[in-house]
Amino acid sequence: MEADFRKRLQLIVIISIVLVAARTAYIFYQRHQPLPQKKAETYSTNLDDYVTYPKVYPFDLKSANKEMGGKTVWVRTGNAVPYYRYNAASHTAELSHQAGLLPPLEKFQIKDVILQKTPKKLAEGQVSVVPKPFMAVFDMAGETGTFAAPIGTSVGDDNNFTANDVLFFADPHELYKHWPADVWASIDQHQAKPGMNELQAGFALGTAGDVSSGDYGNRSIEYSNNGNPVKLTFEKNRAVSVEPEKK
């Protein structure tokens, strides 16, 4: 009886020793394994399709000022829309002197919306309906003075606003916060890089450019990039090459 008890006790001790040794060996093994590599940030382009933009719906000058006056906006159509110096005394934009093109995602606050009267000389007795642009008045960071850019036209009683096409009325960084940080870093520096999709490249370089034949995401685009042309070739909506072009 006593002999059986001793055998069982010895067996328990042996099993305990084996378990402790196995646990110690496993811990030692884990500590000497290489650290797991951090996975690169990825996202599905399908998320871009679910982004919705806040919009404005003005129908005349008064409603345009009500909806847009004082709002912070970001340029949506970069390097494509001209802007002009604004003369506060005459309450008009100097349309004969273009100051430049609105940079991609440039941030500014709309101070006022005006209806610019475009002078036009007519022959005696001639009648003409003169198109007049609606202009958003703003200050631009890094530049002195006040400027104005077109956000619509008025012809007779027909008003057509393009503000929703030209501007974002919400921060694109928040609208597309699912994009990786390195992509946003390149966009903010107005630089394109391999791996970008067409939308991201447009945010970085603007929307003006020559487009080759092919479907969206499977074609080449030469972005004017405000006088510094860059050609991107896309496959499956990913840039596979980024090539600076001659001016």
C-alpha cells in the first residue's frame, strides 16, 4: 500500500517537472523569435465610393452670400480655376490680370460673394445679354492682398453656380481619413508617387491634364501641375509610373 503511494507521488513529481521544463522551454523559444513586422497601412478603394460631400445650393447673389459667406473651403479643382486680384474700392475683380491658378486643396475662407459686371462695348442700337461671373472673394495664405475666383455665371435671369465642383465645403483630410498617412503626406506636398489612385493623384497635382485612351484607372494622364507637367500611368487604379515631363 505504502509502495503504491510512493510510486504515485513519484509519478506526480516527474509530471510536474516535465510540465515546468516544457513551459520554460516555450518561454525561452518565444523570447528569441524575431519581432513581427508591422503591416503596411492598406485600405480598400471601395471606401472612396461611400464618401459624400457637403454641398451648397445658392440660386442668386443673396443666397450665395448666405450659404458661402464666412465658410472655410478647400480647392477641389486644383490648377484649373484662375483667380484674380480683388479691388475692394470698386468691389470688383481685376479680370484682365490673372494672379494664378487655385492650387490643389488650398484652404481659405470666403469673405464675400460678388456678381462681377463684365464690360462690353456695343455698337449703337445693338443689344446684348452680357454673361456675368459670380466671384468668391478671399485671402490667400502667403500672398498679400485679396483675391477672387469664379464660382458660377449669370446670364440674364439664368444663374448657374459651379461652387460644388470647384470647392470642398469640408476638410478632405476628414472626408478621406481612411487614406494612409504617407499618401496624405505626399498629397500635402503636391507630389505624386507610385501606388496612388487617380483621385489621390488629382488631389496632389490638380485636375488639369491630358488623358490618354483607356478606362478610368487603366490609362495615362499628363498633369499640367501648374507648369511642371508630370505623367502618371495607372493600372487597376494604381500608379505604376511617375515621370516628370518637359515643360
